[in-house]
Amino acid sequence: MECSLKRMKRVLILGPGASGKSTLGKRLGEITGIPVIELDKLFWQSGLVPTPPEQWAEILRKLVAEESWIIDGDLGPYDVIEIRLRAADTIVFLDLPLLLCAWRAVRRSREHSDFWRWLFAYRTRYRTPLLLAIQKDAPGVQFHRLCSPRQVELFIEDVAARPSRL
């Protein structure tokens, strides 16, 4: 698995809950020096109230206007994904098995019922529309679909081995 990192300045990490998006983002940020943005920390207001779509779109426009970033997050039905897709030069899609994500979610914290509904419906309801949106809104992007923890590790090793990361 080889990736051309000469253009890797605007990285979008997507995938279901507990797939490791934030962990991968932090690791890539440490390796590359690119600032990391966790969408969950910006999107969810007090009491787990979602940010209204128009306000969220404006926040995203400001975030993607920066020269370089690693943005991790997949907000499913609440997302305004096309803004990030059109700005990214690299997309990493963590397409890990449902049982692994569910196990990780149980281990990390108590999740609300909305999270579990989203996680269990991800493959059947959200994955295909997301992949179609990537084809439509990010046709020239470097796309990495990682389907196992081993593939994630190999991707990280490949990024770390590059002499010129930016």
C-alpha cells in the first residue's frame, strides 16, 4: 500500500463510530505535523444537541479554508459532508467490521442509543451514500479504504516512512 504524500495536506478521515478515526488522526498529526481537528468536539453542543445544518456548514467552510488539516469525523445523518470532500486531497475511509467497532465502543465509554442505531445501520444505510458522495464530490482525491487494524497500521507505517511528508 503506497500513497503519494506530496499532496497530503488536507486529510479527511471517515468511518463508523469507534473505527479509530480520532486515534488515526492523532497519529497522522504526530507524524506529519499537520493540525488535527476532531469534528465531534465541535459539532455536539451541550446535552448532545447537534449544531444546526446552516451553522455547521459555515463552521466547516472556515475549517477547510485553512492550508492544511487532518479532520476526523463522520456525523452520519447530521453531516454536511460535501464541503469537506471538495476540499480534501486525501480521504482515509476506515471500513472496519461492525463487531470490532461495537467492541471498541463498549470498551471506551457508555454510548447513547442514537450512537448504537447509527453504528448498526452504518453499513446498510450510510456507507454506500458516503462512497457515492466521495466519487461525486472528490473525484481526484487520494482514497484509502482500510478494512482491518493491520491495514491501518501499514498505512501509518507508510506515512511515517516517507522522507517528505508534505
